[in-house]
Amino acid sequence: MDEGKIRCSVGITAYNEEANIGRLLQAIIDQRLYEVEISEIIVVASGCTDRTEEIAHQVRAGAPPGKSVSVLSSPENRGAADALWLGFAVATGHYLTFLAADDAYVDPDHLARQVEAIQAAGECPSGRLTAVTKEGELSEPDYDPEIDIVEDPERGVSAGIFVKGKIPIESEDGEIYELRNRVALCRCGHSRNKPFCDASHVPFGFSDGHVPE
């Protein structure tokens, strides 16, 4: 196991999916992974009466080294939510992503993109996007207190003020806003949610004269 990679658990919910489960498991095993490592593949078979579990066990037995496949069997089909919680309870990866066994096609970069989306949530300057751990805690970057002026050369505009590391923000009447690990403040003057940035700098074409070419 590569300690430098992000460990991800992959869950599959399945009910009578003998036609699809083998293909999906192979697609996950064959994922192109660079910064991500699949720590385990968890099949949650709910009340299956066909060969779903048998095929999943066959794939588990023939999985290459480092590709752990486990099969959880539930005697009843209690729906997707129950299957998700069963997988959630045993997953050990830093991230957990789920697929349904009837997903028709999973391309080789599917998992890498899912992990990128989770990471992007933690990098959103406004803090509107968040990722949550299986313990119910926010998964946040470890920021030191810092204030950055943001430019958006892709759109040709100057963006907001990125406040990081739980720096207190006080309103004009002395109220202290909720302490956040990251928040974006308006500097174009057009936000409808002042003092916070709502991306109004884009339609108004705000520039401070320092937007990189």
C-alpha cells in the first residue's frame, strides 16, 4: 500500500445483478489511478436470489494482489439506503464512493474524477461546498490564518478575498459571524450577500487592474 496516495473505498449496491456485477467489478479493478489507491471494494448484496453473490465471490477469489474485494450479504432487500449504510459502516478508506451494480458503463477515470470532486469541495474558497467524513465531521484543509486576494484570469476578472484559517469576521454593527475555516468576501461591491462574495464580480466584469494575462 502506497502511503503517499489517497485511500478510497468503493461500495457497490446490488440486487439481482448477475448480468452486471462481474463487468462492474472488473471496471473498478481496471481504474486508472495516480494519486488515488483503492483500499477495498465492498459489494453489498441485498436479498439477491440470482447468481450476484456467487459472481462477486468469484471476482474476489481472482482479484489481483492489492485489490481487496469483500461481499456483504443481507438476507432482505431493504432498499438502497440500507445497503449504503451497511457499506458505510465497514469502509476503512479516507474517502468512500458508491456505485449501483446496474451502472451501465464506468470509464477508466471514473474514480479519479469522483475523488477530485471531493477534494474540490474542500478547496472551494466560499466554503459553500463541503465534504463530510463517515463520522459526520467536516473534512477540511488544514489552513493557517491567511488572507489572499484572488484573481480569475480564466474569466478575465478579479475575484473576492479568500479568508482562511478561522479568522474572525466582524460586521459593521459589531456582530461576529460564524467562525469558518474558509470564506470568500466581496471586494467588487456588487454582492447581494455582503460581506460575502456571491460571484457578482463575474457578470459585472470587476477588475482591480492586476488580472494576469
